[in-house]
Amino acid sequence: MWVFPLIVCLFPLLSNTNGGGGVMAFHKVYLNYQTSSGTNDVKQVYRTGYHFQPKQNWINAPMYYKGFYHLFYQYNPKGAVWGNIVWAHSVSKDMINWIPLEPAIVPSKPFDKYGCWSGSATILPGNKPVILYTGIINNKPAPGYQVQNYAIPANYSDPLLREWIKPDDNPIVKPTSENVSSFRDPTTAWFNNGHWKMIVGSKYKQRGIVYLYRSRDFRKWTKAKHTLHDKPDTGMWECPDFFPVSPRGSKGLETSVLGRKIKHVFKVSLDLTRFEYYTIGTYNPITDKYYPDKNSVDGWAGLRYDYGNFYASKTFFDPAQNRRILWGWANESSTSFEDVTKGWAGIQLIPRKVWLDPSGKQLLQWPIRELEKLRCDRVHLSSKKLNMGDVVEVKGITAAQADVEVVFKFSNLDEAETFDSKWSELPSENLAMEICGMKGTTKEGGLGPFGLLTLASSNLQEYTPVFFRVFKTLDKKYKVLMCSDAKPSSLNQNEYKPSFAGFVDVDLAEKKLSLRSLIDHSVVESFGEGGKTVITSRVYPTLAVGGDAHLYLFNNGTQTIIVEKLNAWSMNKPQFMN
């Protein structure tokens, strides 16, 4: 049976007075159990080594309490397709090593009989976690009649939170005038003016909406007269997230922090595009309204956490390290038949620390430092010249399972290509992808393309390039394009192989660009210029697998590029991985 996956946002639960965590988004629901045809002897060449995955079957997405990080995820114990979904549960001390526990929440009551969908967690006074989640009470109208429920731990003294109770006074929020089949994904709650407040994603016709609810006791909720935020022509808003960020430094803020200079981030996952978008702006706690900054584009052409395969994300404040952590999920780009054959689908991406860029215009993201414990077999290069047409192999590491950091330097900007004025006619939300697809790595440029050829075969019949290309506009400004192009990644023509790309907002005065790529068999996560632009690709090479995968540096521009420094490591597998 062909099935379309249900995207699920799982939210991290935090250990503070207003903690947060969660679970979902969606498409088509299959209530009958699927039978997995995958077998344990299927060659698992695409299974990741250091990214979170269950041993088999479907994973869709991800909490912190009493010293443990909790990862809840949508899981089908019967197959690598959407259906039979339970809230599986794993715990970790470092977000790298994970131990599985029994499922936390399963459909069992009239208020969630047809599904336990997305949710978030909040820590109430007395260090008591509570989960808000979307329950499906009827499978009609499709994809289901949606209400908001809550669940509490059976034993607050258990740091592993192994058992959850769903009280009988659920549901606590029912739709009124909302579209009952588009009313889901309650967020982590925040507290001010004597009330807890949370938002729920929805739509009215094609207007994306987050409805605001208030409560004094976390059980009786009242809908506000107005929305926190809405936007026409954006469709259903899934997996909303709303949190404060400090105007200075990289430390995170817990969810209820307010202040005159505090900025807020508002993020939604758009069902129409399957991408996520965020704005930076101001929250008025008196009127409970959010206003994006004038220079923060609101809608399809806005900022993204990740310009690649990335959806259903959620942040949480980590009080142990005073940081805000972003969890994201990447679906497979293979066919459903291939997913069933290999016996699993979907991965959790490496958690990222997020903070406000000093410019105040965007967020920065970087893999959590705990990941560096897995590094081994370091290779170092410096002052390596790359002339036009050069392809230089980086040897001495396991190229299929690696972490690479590189700084590229160039002497001038004179040879940057002219930015074609006709490109301005293309839709702005797809402009970077269109240019990347047209240019690729094989078309010679001026300043670029240069970067890495990851997961490459020895004869370069297959490779996933991650690279920069610099353009000069007619008004003598520069635009830096970053690409992760899956088109040449595999000889298998059945895969989805997009040319993902985004522009990098960077000052080129120092004439340098930096890149970090996390390579893990079938996923490449790349961070441009310290995390200003991030792109994730899922790829499935047929030749460049395991020990036959290679890593290269390349330059196909007329301007000579200097590899100022490169550090690359093989990556060990975590000691515990579900």
C-alpha cells in the first residue's frame, strides 16, 4: 500500500517554571495496523551512525526534567509507514546517547480515540510537568475532529517520567468557530499578568492563524477575542513555536521572560509548502499581540531555520546549560516502498543551539557541543590552494560518517558573477533554489562555486555538493548563495533530489566564508558562516556508500580559493542509541 507520511512535530520539554516540549503536523491517517515487510537482514547502508533513529519502523519527531532530556516521538511499532502511532519515549543525559522506554501516550480515551497528535510540555510551579496535546475524537471530517487535552505524570518523583495519566476532565479546549479539522499543535505555555497563555495552530480559509488561550489553573482555558498573529494566503499553520531571545550574547531565555529589549521569535510550519518560516519581532504582554519587525519578512519569503529537508521543529530552554535548543525532523526522500524495504523512515536531526545574531535580524544555529565527544581520527589542512577545476580529496577519515569544518579565503571580489536581473522576476521564496538548480557545480563561475563534495564516489558519478557562489548586483552589492544540491547524489532515478539553497547575509570585508557539514550516510547537515544559513539534505547514493564514500574539496570558479584551514573528523557511534 502506498501511504503518505503524517508529519509530526515533537516538542522538547523543559525543566523550568515554564518549560516546553512537544509532539506533530499531519496528512493522511491510517488507523489499521500496517504489517512491516522490512527484514533485519536488509542491507542498512543508509542508516545513520550518530543521528537519532529507532531500531526500525517509522519515526517522525521529539523534553528536559530532573537531569534527563526526554525525546517523545511518533512511532509505528508495526511498520515504516504512517499508522498505529504511539508516543514513543527515549531519555538521555547528553542528547547524543539515548535509552528507550515504554511508550508514554497511546490512544485510549474518547477524547483521543482516533489519535494522539502534537503537543508541548510546560513545567508548572513546584516543578510539575504537564503535557498539552491534540486529540482526535472522530475521524470525520478528515483528517479528524481535533481537540486539546492534557496529561500529567503518574509519579513526579520519577526523573524518567515513565508513566503518564490522561485525566477524565479532558478535553480542556474545544474548537468553537475554528475549522475543527485544522485546530492543533498547542505550544509551550508562558505566564504573565496572572494567566498562563498558549497558542494553537489553525487556519480560516487560506489565512494562517494561531489562536490564543488563557488560563489561571491550566485546566479551564478561555479563548482570547483576537489571535496572537495571523497572515493571509499562508494556509494551515502547523507546529507553531513562540519564545523570547536575548538581544545580546548566546544564552537562552526561559519561555516567560519579558523585558523592554527582549525580542520574540514566532515560527510556523506551513502545510502548503512543507517548509518552516520564522520572524523576529515584539510581543505586547498587555494586548497579547505579536508584531514582526519591519525588516523581518512575514510569510513564504521569510527566514527559515533550515532551507532543506527540515520540518515539525520545536525549541526548548535548557536550564542546565542556559541555552535554547532546536529540534528538527527530516523525512526520507526515498519512496514509501523503499522505506518499507529498509524497515525504517525518518530521523531526528542533531539538536542545535539557537540565539539571536548580533545584527538582530536573524537567528544563529550551531550543533550542540556534546556532539564533539564523538569525534576521532582528526585530519587537518591549511593554506591549501584551489585553482579553477581542482578537486582535492580529504583522506584519513571515514567519509560516510564525518564532521567537517572549513574556512575558505579569497583575495578579492572582482570576479564575482553578475546577478542576472531576470532572476528578480522569479518568486522570492524559491529564488535561491532556482539559481542553485540552474547553476549547480558544473557550470563555471567567477567567485565560486567552491566547497565540499560529500558522499562522493571515486569516479564522481555520485556526490552531494555543499558550496558557495558569490554574485555582484548592479548596485555593486554582493549576494552569497549557499547550496546543498542532491541532483548528482545518486544514480537511482526514483529518489527526490532537490537543489536546496539559501542566501547568506554576510559581510565579505574579510573575504572569507566558513562551512561545517555533518555527514552521516544518508543525511548531510550544513552550517554556513557560523550558522547564518543551514541546509539539510537526505540522499541515497548507490556507489558512495560505507567505505566507498569519499570527501573532496573543489573549486570551479576562475578566482583562486585558499583553504585557510580545514579540520575533519571521523565520527564514532554513540554508546547507546535506542
